[in-house]
Amino acid sequence: MHRHEFKSLKQWFPNHTVLPLWPQSNDMVELCPYFTHNNTSPAPMEREITQINNPEVMVVSPHNSNGIGVLIIPGGSYKRVAFDKEGVDTAEVLSQKGYTVFIMTYRMPADGHQEGNLVSLADAQRAIRIIRSQAKKWSLNHIGVIGFSAGGHIVASLITRYGLNTYHPVDHTDTLDARPDFATLMYPVITMDKTIGHPGSINELLGTTPTKSALAEFSMESQVSINTPPCLLIHAADDPAVKPENSVVFWQALKAKQVPTEIHLFERGGHGFGIRDAIGLPVESWPELFHTWVNSHLTQ
């Protein structure tokens, strides 16, 4: 698999607004960001970015805005960002429904950043704050978030620990609230419980010999509170990588705290279906389910 140098999302999408999350000098870790093609043919695109040190948000604007912004956090086992398959594909579908979509790249916990294993959460908090700071510019009344796989773990962290101090404030944006108005978790990594957890994500986040307290801290079902925003969960029962029990335990935790929540467990879909691998299966309907659910929770 060939590695290609990666500098910015601007090199792929010159016609889109791309916002850096941090001042360029913020991260002192020396990394060489690169991307690979996860498939043998160039179409459809399936680029994955690794060793990110300058995370960004790319904006996909709708023709007719519905006033709702959605931050998309793609997956990649806490090693890489599956930008096309879970980011761009989803943005194209949701922007047709009127959503203003923000697809983010983020830094990885095992790459040596000063925020340690909170670095991906720090990037997600910062992304929400930046979107909130530009809400007027994009005509947004509400800001939600969708996370896929390991990105689902980041979103679960964000909606339960949005107030956690994960980084030193760098500007006025950091005074803004990082709590999303709603969240959707797609086949998410949730728990560090070894019986149903995702071994790759646990290893990237906590190393090979995690402490009991670290396992508890990063098991997001234990972090839910009455202030967690409404949450939609979507998973396939035949997921071979991230067990559907991850979504179930999170749904149970939300329900126990009386947080508005809905879960859809599809018989088939495997892992990482996104948009393109859902075609022809009942799980293909998930963007419609998302759209209906969001609108049932928000008053325009």
C-alpha cells in the first residue's frame, strides 16, 4: 500500500472551506502525516489519513440550509481517519437534506501529543467550539455530531465529558460551550470491558497494560449523566469488529439517566458500512432515520 504525503484537506478539496482547529504552532509533535488508498481502484475514493498533527474541519454546505450543523467524526481504530468513506459520503447525503456538514480530522492518542489519550476528545471539543463561533456565518440554530466506530467513542466522550479541561485555552473560542445539541453513534466503540470491547481501540487509547481506573474512565457507559444530550444509536448485529453490545450498554446507560435515546439494531450490515456498503440492505435507511429523529428533537 503506497503512502502519499498529506498536508491539508485543501489539497483534495480546494473549493471547500477548510478550517484549521488550532494555531499551526500549537502541536510540537514531529509527525509526517500521510494518506493511503484503502482500495485498489481510485473510485470510489477511500483515502485514510495517518499521523495527523494539524487537524482540520472541512465544510460541506447545502443548497437550502435547514439551520442544523452536523460535525462528522469518522472512524479508523484510533490509528487513522477514514475521511472519504465515513466523512465525505455522509456529508453528501446529509447536505442534500439541508444540513451544513463539518467533517473533521483529528490527532491520535498513541502519537505522543501533550494531551495524551485525551487528544482526540480535545480536537472534538475544539471543533464544536469553532463551529459554534461561526454559527451566524453558516446560519445555524443547532449543532449536532455523528461519530463512526472509534469516532463514535470520541463522540460518546464528547457528549459525556464536553466540560472536561483537556487542553489549555488558546483564544476566545475556548470560552464557548462544547456540548452538542444531539449525537448519533454509528457502530461505536463504547466500552473498555474486555469481553465486548474493541481490542485495537483499547490498545491505542490505554496501551497493553491499562489500569482499572483507566478502563473505567474510558468506558463511556460509565460517564453518562442527566446532562448528556439526546443520542441515536445505529449498529448491525453481525458487526465482526465492534460488537453491537457496545451500543446496547450505552443505550441502557442513557435510559437509566433518562436521556432521550433511540437505538436501531439491524440484522445485517457488518462493520463500517457508512453509506456505500449499506446499499441494498435495510440499514441503507439510516440517514432517513437520523433525519426523522433529529427533527423530532429540535424545534427550528
